[in-house]
Amino acid sequence: MKPERSAIALLLAGGLPFVVGAVLARPDPGGTDRGPLVCPFRAVTGLPCPLCGATRAVTLLAHGDPGFARFNLVVPLALIAAFLAGLWLAAGRRLPSASARTVVVALVACLAVSWAWTLAHRDAIVT
């Protein structure tokens, strides 16, 4: 993929969720407005998935609420990192190259940390 397209993709992937989150109504940080259960993983296992709470976390952060971390810390940070990488590319800089194996290991590590976070904060996420 060309650097310009990569920059646009990263800027959109990292920034668009925060734009949408800013437009959405701010969720109740106390967690009483949980909405319907739409996660198939949680419906089957009763456990939060690695991405559980991400929508509320991004929306709260978009509204400037530091309480976002109770729901999911990893996803908002990953989106910010993607946006910053897009800015880096848009400025004409190159990202460090990485092997496919390194990328897969990094993604698995992010999912593991995200899942550990959601399991540790499941009382805020799962009713």
C-alpha cells in the first residue's frame, strides 16, 4: 500500500471512532446504561471479550471523561497510536518495518492485555 493511502487509512481508523464517540450521547460512566447484550462471546461464556467496553471507553474519552479506563484502556490507546502513526506517515516519515511474525505477536499481545484489562474490570462492564 502506498504511504499516502496508509496514512489516510490509519488516520481514519484511529480518528473516526473518536469523532463518532463525540457525536454519540455520553454514556453513563457509572455503568447503569449498559444497553442490550450484543456480544456473542459474552452471550455464550458470560465473560467479557477483549474488546468489551471499547465503545463506551472511546465515547467517554471523546467527551473528555477520564473514567473511560474503567471500561477498556487498550482499545482507545491503540486507536490513538494508529492516528499518531497516520500523522507520522502524512508528514512524510517512514514507519519502522516489521516482519509479519512481529506484527502478529504484537496484535496477540495487545489482545491479551486488553482481555486481562476487561476481566479485571468486568464489574464495570458486565451486568
